Amino acid sequence: MTRIAHIAIHDDWVAARRLGEYEVSTRGVPLADTGFIQAVALDRVGEVLRGYDDSRFAVLIVVLEPGELETAGVTVRASGDPGSFHIDGALPTETAAVVAVVPVDRRDGALVPPDLSSFA
């Protein structure tokens, strides 16, 4: 499986790093409510970011290596939507599975997807 990405609110990610585990499924929804963390293929990040344009908070893209998540004991599976994945469990923040954490810029009120091609 190729690398995938999770869109995170900056403050959620920073707090999770202090605890060692990230437990947010998607914006405003905890892992406990869904049982999984949402992720997408790198080429779908721009599409997902559009859903965060109204966020007042800084946004990050967490680039993940699925094989390393599996090694850490966290299952990654395809969801019913092509290019969408579910991470079954808390995401360890200090692991080789976290390839990069990329800040997202905002221009004219909209989030601007960064170039993630170097992570593909």
C-alpha cells in the first residue's frame, strides 16, 4: 500500500504528541465515536482539505506509511470509498509510520494543498 494522509487540526496533533497517541477520527469526532481514524490517498488530500476551509484553526497533513503502522500493531484498511482508508486504533505519534507532518497554508480564506509528490 502506498503512503496515506490524515488531515489534523494543529492543536489536536500537538496535544497528542505529548500523550504519545493521536485519537481523532476526523475534525471534531473522536476515535472513540467511530472506532477508526480517517485517512486518504495522497492524491485526494486537496479534495478533503476543501471540507476544512471553514476551520478557524491551523491544519496539518500527517503523512503515514501504512506498513509501519501495521508493524506498530495498528491495522489500516480500505473503506468503501476509493482512496479512503480507516486506521483501526490510536495513531502512535512517535513512530516510523509518521513520515512527515506538513502545515497547510491558507490563501484568500481557502486552504492550499501542499505539494506532497516527494512523499509518494
